[in-house]
Amino acid sequence: WRYHDALETGQKLYDKTLFAIALAISRRVTASGGDLVAEDMLEVVTEYLGDQVFYKVSTTDGSVVTGYASGPAVPKDLKIAPGRPSFFDGSFQGDVVRAAIYRELVSDDETQGWVTIKIWQTTRERTAFAQRVALQSLAMMLAIIGAAGFVIWFGVNRGLRPLVDLVDAVELRSPDDLSSIRRRVPQEVTSLVKSMNNLFGQLREAFAARDVLIANAAHQLRNPIAAILSQAEVAAAASDPEEIRRRAKDVVKAARQTSRLTQQLLSMEKARGRGEKSVFDLSKLTEDVARQHAPAAMRKGGNFSFSEAPSAMPIKGDETMVREAIDNLIDNAVKYGLRDGGAIKVSVAQSGHGKAIVQVEDDGPGIAPTQSDKIFDRFYRLDDSQADGCGLGLAIVSEVAIAHGGDVTHSNGTTTQFSLTLPLHEDPTSAAEQVQAQDMTIP
């Protein structure tokens, strides 16, 4: 582009010079009465312009007044106006030339009327001029690009150095190092580092919870396993068949406690929301679980009742874990809240907008206010009467509720009531059908 721009600019300048020479030749020819232009004038013009100049002066009938007899052919479509120059490109003696043609009225002793002055010049110097300008521009652009490239390279490296240091610092960390990143970083990545620190914090909490769970599980499993071992050793050493049967029953009891504990430990881990999700009816699910516990409550001489919801309660989540949570609530009520002649009430209803609630109520001894804040902790038991329990039932209920976007609460009064609240699942298709039905209803 710079070359063609220089070529166009040079052509305008050279064309004006060429026209000035044409005027000078016209005046010299008129003043000399048609004689040839002096050679010294052409030499001076050639020396300063760098290209050889030719000319031809002719009359309207085509006769040559002075100059070269031949010259570059004039294009047929070129318009020549009197008193105004016209320019065109052509060839002369194998060279590319730039020509100007000009008509003016002459009145002297030798020539009367209109004469045509045609002057042409080789274009080597014009092309060389455009090339020099283009090369100068190219050199300048390369210098600018090189300088800009160096500045950008230096700036990017300097600007990204904190990120490189951050990468090196993270790579040097051990797998157990989850401390927050405290290095200075560019403002543009501050939010990224903040998010990473939040992630590290969550991982620290998760790993800490895992360590606590493993430690508690190891502690809790140690006693029943030791009991199984001791009872088995005593049974193996006993010779009395009755003693062997009694010890075998103790081994079975301890094994059941260990099995229950391991099952609930697995349930605790699964309750973090990693199970498969599906849509199910909470009311029907609660009824199925209640039916399983009703015989045990009746065998203890208690009254067991279930109140289902007036309509379906669709829940989207892990059906197995929600069943486990409801099972733990009812199981706790049957084991620890049911007295002889007492009652357990299980109900499902809609609570507020878009929520379902499962309530398990018993008229047992209740929970002391000092223990209310601990009952959802892992491995926590209210008293020695729950020695056969694992202390994980209510903790599982809490984990399941949190994983499904709900919560679990309890209240003490004349009765003890546990409430598991879960968000209802809204079906977009059903919602659209309800809106359409409402629109079609005639008031």
C-alpha cells in the first residue's frame, strides 16, 4: 500500500513538472520561431529529474514544427481540451513513458493557429522514488514492530511473573498442604486466587471431617470387635453346652451391633449427595417405612398411627437415602421414645410454599435442653439406655436433609417431635398444564 501510495504521489508531482516543462518548451519554441529547444535546457531537465525528456510540437494538420517526429501513441479515448494538459501512459523506444499533451493558440511570424505540444519522459526515476519511499516505510515499520514486540514481550513477562511464581509455589506444595495462597498476584486474577482459597478451605473442612469420622469409626468399632473376639474365645473354651449357647448369643448380638454400625457409617458417607437422583412420592415412601415399623411398636404395647398427605408429594433426590433418614427417625421413636401404652404419630404434609414435611412424634421421655444441640452430632448418645445404638441415626438424617436442600428440627413439649423438611419437585410440564387449565377456566 505504501509503495502504490508513493507511486501515485510521485506521479502527481512529476506530472506537474512535466506540464511545466511543456509550457517552457512552448514558450521557447514560440520565442525562437519554431527552432529546436536548446540541448543545454534538456540536459538540465534530465539531470534534475533523473529521466530523459522528449518533446514534439505539431500543428493541427499534423505537420511537425519541431522536436521528435514520432512519439508514444495517444489513446483514442483521451480527451484533449484546449489550454488544459492531458496525461497518459505509453511506450517509446522500448521504455515505459509518461506523456502529457497540451494545445494552445500561437500567433507569430512562422506559425499561426493551434499547435499541439506533446512531451514525454521515462518513468524509471518515478518507480525508483516509490520504491525508496516504500523501503523507508518498511524499515520504519519493522523498527516499530520490533520495538513494540520487545515492549510487549517485556511487559507480558513482567506482568505474568507473579503468575509464574504462583505456579511454582503451587507445584512445590505437598499433597497435604491446603493452606491459603498469600502471594501477591495481578488484580485480574485476584478473584481466581480467592476462589482457589475458598476451595482449599472447603477441602480442609472435608478432610478434617473425614479424619474425625475415621477416628470415631475406629474407636466405635474397636469395642464391638473386641467383644466379639472375647465372647468367641470364651465360647471356644467353654465345655458346657448351655454356656456355649449363651456366649454364642452374645457373639451374635455384638456382630449385629457391628454390622449396624458399619452400615450406618456407609450411609453417612453416601448421604453427602452422591447417589442417583430420581423423582418419587414422599408420602408413599413414608407410608412404606411406617408399615415396616408398626409391628415393632405394637409388640411394645404402643399405639402407632400414620397420616398421609392429601395429595402426592413429589421429591427429587436419592430415594434410598431419604428412606434411610425416615427409617432412622421412626426407629429412634420406636426404640427410645415409645413407652408402654404410649403413641407414635407419623404424618406427611405440605409445609409452606414448595416444601414437604415428614413429622415423627412420640410421647416418650423427651430430650433434655442441654442435649438439644448435640443430638445431630456423630456418635452422640443421650444416655446408657442407648448403648445398643451407634449414635449415627440422627446424624444421617441431618446429612440427608442438607444434601437435598432441606433441614431437620426437633421440639420438646408434651411430646417430642422431629420434622424433616424437603423441597418439593416442580414438574415444568405439570406447571404448564395447570396454567393452561387456569386460563381456560370461565369465571
